[in-house]
Amino acid sequence: MNTPAPAPAEPAPTETAPAPARDFTGLALRTERLILRPFGEADIDAITEACQDPLIKQYTVVPSPYSRADSETFVREMVPRERAAGTGAVFGAFLAGTGELAASVGLHNLKNLDTPYGGDGGIGYWAAPGARGRGYTTEAVREVCRWGFEDLGLAVIGWDAIVGNEASWHVVEKVGFTREGTRRSRLIQRGVRVDTWMGSLLRTELRSE
């Protein structure tokens, strides 16, 4: 009886090389009316004041009540950590003339960067109460999306908002997003599950105005 020859050893699995590290620390953008830059120590009081707004509390997951300590954690830990890791970037949108805080806009959960099929991420934002109604948030969201598509090579940007947040929808609709439906109990907001609207923007759909 012949002894079968041993099967050839299978080649060791090839490890996927990690994506190139990105560091968005210090990165800033500019539009005609706005400077979009990282939040800093000098912005803590303005953020604290803005986040007392009932609509921000109703439609975002910021802590409620919102304290100065919450703003300090946001500025000193959360924003720098995400930027340094290259997983996202939050920008404070400030009026170019006065330095007034108009909005907070960020790209989050960035992944699949540097791939042939393009990356993806999600847009998030809130508008400072005193700056609403003048198109600043739309302008800032449009610029951050442009940055994501042109500089990061994103193929798609997602959007989620708590059901009923019509103001959020009006912003992204002007930028070119398509609202795709409702996800039930998708988001946990301060310990309670809530439904969200979802939408997306493809690279070819970004509107200039």
C-alpha cells in the first residue's frame, strides 16, 4: 500500500497593509464668508452658549444639560483625538469678518480611504442660534463635503438626523443629498432609542450653489 504524499503546505495568508495614516490636526478650510478651523480654548464659552439651545438639545446627542466641562472635553479631547487618528475632522465655522461662531461641521467615521473604490464617511453639524437663517451652515457643509470628495477621495457621504429635524434636511438637500428613508430605533439619544432619517451624497451630486 502506498503512503500518500503529504499535501503541499498552503501559503500563509497575506496580511493587508494598513491604510496610510492621516493626521488632520490643524487642518483648516475657507469659503467666501467663513473660516473653518479646529476648535480651540478660546471657543469653549461660545460652544457652551450655543449648546444651551433647545433645538440642539432636541435633535443631537450632546449632553443635556450641557456644561462648560462638556465643552472643555469636546475641545481638548474629542476633537483632537479624532483629527489625530484620521478618522474624522470637526470644524468650527466662524464668520470671516467678525470671528462669530456660526456652526460646527464634521466628517466622521472615515473609512476605506486610499482604495480604488473610494472612501465613505458621515456628515454631522449644528448651527449656532444667532447665526441661523443666513445660509452659513449650508455653506460650511458644502465645503466640508467638497474637501471629503476632492482631498480624501470619498465616494459617498452619509447623513442621519432624528426624525422631524426638518432644518437639518433643508441644509443637506441644498447641498445635493438624497433622503433615502427612515431607520427605526437607530440612534440612542441619552438612553432612549429614536428613529432617524438617512440620506447620502455621491461625489457627482455635490451642488456648487
